[in-house]
Amino acid sequence: MTASRTAGPPPPAPDHGAGTAGGVPSAGLPREYLHSALVDKLGLAVVTREFPPHAVLSIEELEVRYGVSRSVIREVIRVLSSLGLLASRRRLGTVVQPATAWNLYDPHVIRWRLASDDRIDQLRSLSELRSAIEPQAAKLAAQRASFADASELVYLSAQMWARGHDSDIAEFLKLDVLFHAKMLECSGNEMFAQLNSLVTEVLKGRIDHGLMPRSPNHEAMRFHVDVANAIQRRDGDAAQAAMTRIVEQSMDEMGVIWETGLPKPAP
């Protein structure tokens, strides 16, 4: 029987090792760290097909491979089963599941896919989803955002403008993530709001894969100001149009990788 999909994974542990095959450093570390670190290692091993679909995993072999206790292995299998990566089959054991069974909206799965050879497909899929959702969310935000929330969006866009002109990419990214999360929240649609982690992964992915210029594009910064001002004015059509320009520009900037590909991530 497949394990329940209600349990979420813990936050990812810091990665102090290379690759997915090595053991999890355990000396003196709390159980919570071992659990989180192994979720990342085993999850990445499944997504990168180190453990291919339909492979049967032995708990005993995983104990030896990763150097952790059986109870930790069982907990990790339970978490990865909740994400659709693994499934327990009667009289067979723990079976690796194909990508069609994975929870593709989970931030952990997204991050693992971005670290795999499928990262281009993942970036494309995320960008296409973003282009379908965010313009409509901006239009709804113009209709539903409170004055305080709209003012916060204006403030965030102004801070992005300032940090962009300072070429402070790290701070600009933080503000960009906050801006888009707040805009989705302001849509008043709780399902849109919960997509903020997907948008965050697109924005972070552009940094991680060298797809951001040294200084943020001034036109993109202006588009964010346009979105915020339109939401504050309750102009839904203008907000939707400005957000469409943002996602289209992002797609154009990343379009080169659909043709040329990305270098493999550093180990």
C-alpha cells in the first residue's frame, strides 16, 4: 500500500558532501539533521535516476550505503513516499516510482529536478506555469488587495528599484521573491497564494544558473513598479498587462537555454 501523502518533508539540510551516493555525516549530529540530510540525498538519487524507476530498494542496503539507522531510513522512506517518489508494495518492498507519480509542485521535488539533467525541462515548465498564473493573479489583486497590502507592494517595488540601481543582486532577489509572493497573496485566491514557492524557485533558478545580468534590467524594474501602482489604483487590466510583460521578458531572457542548454551543476 502506498504511504499517505499528507506528511511534508522537513527543511533541507545543508549539503556538506558531493553527489548523492556518499554516506550522511552522523557523528554528534541530532536525529533531525540526519533525517533531513538523508531526505535530500535519497530524494536526489531518485530524481537523478541513480535509483531508476521501478527499482526495489532494500532497507538493509540503504543502512549500509548511507551509514544511518534503520529507523531513520524508515522515516525517510515515509517522507519520500508522501511525495510520490517511493511506494511500499506488499511482498515486494520499497519501489522507486516514475516521475508521473511525483508531487511536482513540492519545493523539494522542484529543487531536486533543478539539480538533475532534467533542469532545463523543469525551468521551462515552471516558467510556463508562472506565465499562466501571475498575470491573472495581478488582475485579481487590483480588485481585492487592501490599501495596506497594495501600499506594501508599492514599497517593495521601490526597494527593488533602489537595490537594482545599486547592483545589489542578492538583496534584489530577496525583494523580488517577497514582491511576487505578496502579489499572489493579494489575489485573494488561496490556491494562487500557495504557488509562491514555485515562483520562488524560478527566480532563484535564474540566479543559480547564471541567467541574471550583473545589474537587474531597468525595464523589468519599471514593470514591477507598474504592477504595484496599477494594483494600488485598482486598475486590473493595467496590472495584468504589466505582469504579462514581466513574465514574457523573463521567458525571453531564459529562452536561450531552451536552445543551448545549461552546463551541468557543480557537484
